[in-house]
Amino acid sequence: MRGVYYRYTNFDQSADEAAFFLALDDEERDLDSDVNEDLSYLSKTFLTGNCYNRWFDKSFTLIVLPNSS
């Protein structure tokens, strides 16, 4: 899958050499919720995202939401 999307770019080399990633999410999330179910959902979505902007082989990923939080 990775080879299909990045075959003609230098992105794959840049991604492999990067120390961290910046993920710009396009989905709003309510970070002020105290309900356990909501916190579980938030944890899962921050971990997996939308499945195309998370990289698990890096030290850390900075996640920025649309409202810059």
C-alpha cells in the first residue's frame, strides 16, 4: 500500500528519516468531556486517527485539531 501512494515522490525517504510526525486532523473532538466512554473514544481516535496520518515507528506524533488544540 505504501509503495502505491509514494512511488513517484521523495516522501517515503523523508518519512523514514523523520524523527517525528505532525498530524493535521480534520475532525473536531470534544476535549472537555469527563464521561469515560468519551475519553475512551478520544484515546482510540488519537491513537489511530483516520488510519492514514499516524506513524507508529516514530518517537512521537504531534496531533493538531482544526481548532488548533
